Amino acid sequence: MKIIASLSVIDPDEVRKGQELNIGLPDAEEQSIDIPRSVAYIPLINSHDHLVGNWVPRAGDQRPYANSHIWVEDMKNSFSFQERSKFWLNDGSFDLLDPAALTVARLGAYKNLFSGCGTVHDHAPLQKDEYYDAMPIIVPRLYRQGHSITMGNWWGGDTPEQEMEQSNGTMPFVIHLGEGTDEITKGEFARLKEHGMLKDNTLLIHGIAFTPPEIAEIAKVGASLCWCPSSNYYLLGKTLDIAAVLEHKANVVIGTDSTMSGGVNLIAEFATIREHYPQIPASELYRMVTQNAVKALRLHKRYGALDPENTQNLLLIDQIEKDPFENLMELEMKGIQLLLVDGLPRYGDSWLLDLFPDADAEYTIFRTGNREKFVIGDPLEINDQIDAALGYHKDFPFLPF
Ligand SMILES: [Zn+2]
């Protein structure tokens, strides 16, 4: 079966009108379904989140912080941390297969699903396969990580140096770096290099403290940078020197961080960027959350561009704006018509689920605005479990119900 969106964004440099997209369902009649006022994209990629950290409101009473290491300690006193502890107490072991931890992590994955992400990178010590298998979208498991150069792997895993070794040059090595405005964070880039951890598979998160020459060096090595402006402005009042990043053509991706410090979701991240950097074209932001992320996270190239011949991955949304990239900036949770990841529908308008009679998954139906939606699994049940533990209703702004 084929569907035809009004516009199909093949990649940041190519948009087609009236393109048939083969969503790969057996269909003897070779049927094509026209979906008016819709735009097709490849699902988005959020390159930085901490899935268990998706609680609200944001934490941090002593802002702005000179560096995030102070916040990591201070946030333990926050309302959010303490409220979440009534549901899941983080005993420091970071065993996220603990049932309550897994439930919170799945909630965080749904945050990403409802904002059009087919993939989210979860920065945490590496978990067992069952953790990644339990998620409603792709959470890559082929990575190695360090929390930061200053704090090391306080949250588990081997030392950052050992993890870099284990990355074998083939997996991304993810580490927070330069997340601050003080001397400590300004010195972190040099320390990273001294420890042999600046390589082409390195993904540096934040980089607020980086100077233009350091950014040039990152570009030269072929490493990647993850920009998380909402979290940065909130905690530190400053963000990455994105002008230098674009000038030096470093590979840059976008991350939300968790809602303990970041904005509501990736859609909110776009809004923050547009507010502060209206001069960056929307098509460049699309590149950051698709092709650039595929490179940084070493994902298969099928996650970086729409494939009309075999459309296993698709984000179909309402058309509000003429320009498809500007249109993406206007995305709303309820405006997602279909999120298809690896051939399996994950979220969208109920009538579109009917096109997939053989979809091998459990779905939940709910209403948002005047639309009936389906979603894979049961995030309403997650919210109910949390409500039961707290004894009152907890509202998460990244859930559309
Ligand atoms: Zn982070």
C-alpha cells in the first residue's frame, strides 16, 4: 500500500510533491491513499536525554549555576527529585531494570514518542538488553559513555577511559563536557584530550565552555557536539557558541536533556532555538535532528532520510505552514498523524492504524482535542501507576492526555 502526503521531505535538501510512499503493506489492489494537508518526514532523533529524569517541574533553586556539577548535587533537594522518590527511589545503583525505574524511563521514552522522535539517546550507564527492548521507540544500546570528565562515572559503568576503549571506535562515546561558565568547565576540554577521549566517535554534550579554537579542533577531529539550549539557559544562563559550531562545520545535533533541567520535549527545543537564533534556517535544524544525529550516534543511514520505495520509518504531520521545514517548527503532539518506526506504527490518528491490520503490538486508544489517537503500549497506565503511588494526579506536560 502506498500513501501520498502533500509534501515529502526526503532529506534536508530535497522535498517532493505528490510522492508515493510505499509503507510496505500487502495490498493486491495497489491502492494509493491521498492524505491531504500532511507533510512526511523521517522520524526525529533526540540525541540527548536521561529517560529516568523526565519529571516536572524543573529542579534548581540556586540558578544560575557556575557548572552543572553543583546542580547534580543540588537537584537532590528539589521538589521534583523528592516527589519522584515516592515512586522510584534512586539508590545510586542505576539498575534501571528495577520495575519502578523502568516505568519512569518508559515515561521518558513516551515524552519523545509524542514529539515525533523515532529514536532517543538515553545517557545512562549501559543497561541490559531487556531495558532497551521495553521501550516504545528506539533507544540505542550500542554506545559507551562517561558522565563527565570532572565527576567521572559516579553513576556506574567503567571509567570513561575504559569505556572509550570499549567503544572500539565503532560506537559513539558520549560524555557531558564544558557544562558551565567557570574555570573548572573551561579546563575540561584539555583534560578530555589528555585522557585520549577526543576521537571521531566522541559525542560531546553541551560544550558551553568551549572556545572557538576548541570548536574548530572538534570539527577537525570529526567528533560531534550536542546542543541542548533549553537546559543550558535554564541551569547556566548561557549555551554553546552555535555560531562558531556552524562556521567550523562541526557535526552538531540537538538534545532535550531530561525535563528536570530541559524544556518539555524536542518541539519545545525548536521553539527555544527559534526564539534565540531566528537566523538559523529550519532546514538546518531538521538536519541536526536527522542526518547529523545518524552520524553522531552511528545509526544506520535508513534513519536519516525518507525512503519512498520502502517507507518503514515515517513521521506524518499536519500541514499548517507552506514551507515543510517551517511546518515542522509548528509541530504539536496532537498534529502527529502517524509515527512509524521500523515498520511498526507507534502513534497517530486511529484511522491510520487500520491500515496496519497485522501490526504485532498492543495499542491504547485515547482522545486529544477532537481527534482519536492510538499509541503503542499503555502510557495512560504508567500515569495511573504514578498517581496511585503519589495519592493524587500528576500531570506531565509532555503527555497529550
Ligand atoms: Zn545530560
